Amino acid sequence: MWTQVAEGVAAVSFAVMFFAFIVQVASRYIFNAPVAWTLELCAIAYVWVVFWSCGILVPERQQIVFDVIYNWFKPGPRRWLAIFNTACLGLAFLAALPGVFDYILFLGKRSTMLLHVRMDLVYSCFAIFLIAVVVGAAVRIRRLLSAEWHKSL
């Protein structure tokens, strides 16, 4: 169920972005009267599509990675390298959380220029992304430390 809700949020964000894009194209090239709010709406929706989808929907195994050196190792050492890498990533994102929350709260005093959407709402998806990465890292480390660790490599 939660996956369907997450997919729904991503789909709505993408639909909003697509709608704003179509309105911009039509207003500019058909009616020769471009509207600026569509660019702002496209940018906001794009930020949400990217961070929401990357943090919530795309599994770690489907992320783009540079794993040439990682694949040189045999499964045993690869497991410990994966634990180390995942722990470093999770801890770095966890360490960044207080600063990110502070900055997002600071952005709450500002709003976008045309639509007047509070900036903390616009960029709150980044905090959601960071939390999702930290939780995902903890889950992956737990799987790598279990007896079924071969499935997590």
C-alpha cells in the first residue's frame, strides 16, 4: 500500500510538471503570450519528482553506481565493503540532517516569486530524501549482517 501511495505522489508531481510544460508551450507558441508561473511550477514539480522518486521509489540496487573496483572482490570481502560503504553513506546523510532541517526551517521565511509557495514546502522533499537514504542504509546493513546476506549484494 505504501508503495502505491509513494508512486501516486510521484505520478502527481510528474503530471503537474507535464501540465505546466504543456501550458507553457501552448501559451508561448499558440497564443504568443508566455506565462512565467509555469516555469516555477515545473521547477518545483521537478525537484519533488527527482528527490521523492530517488529516495522512496528507486531501490538501492537500481541506483546508478560506479562499481568497477567493488566487483573485483569476492563475495565475502564484497559484503564487508558494502557494509562499510553503506554505513559511510548513512552516517554522512544522518550527520547532514540537522543542518538540512535548520536550513529548510530558515527557508520557511521565504516564498517563490510568482506562486508564493513557501520555500520550506518546496524543499522539504530533500529532508524526506535524506531520511529515506538513512533508513534504507540501516535496512541494507541489517540485511548484509543477516544469514541471507548473499541476496543483498
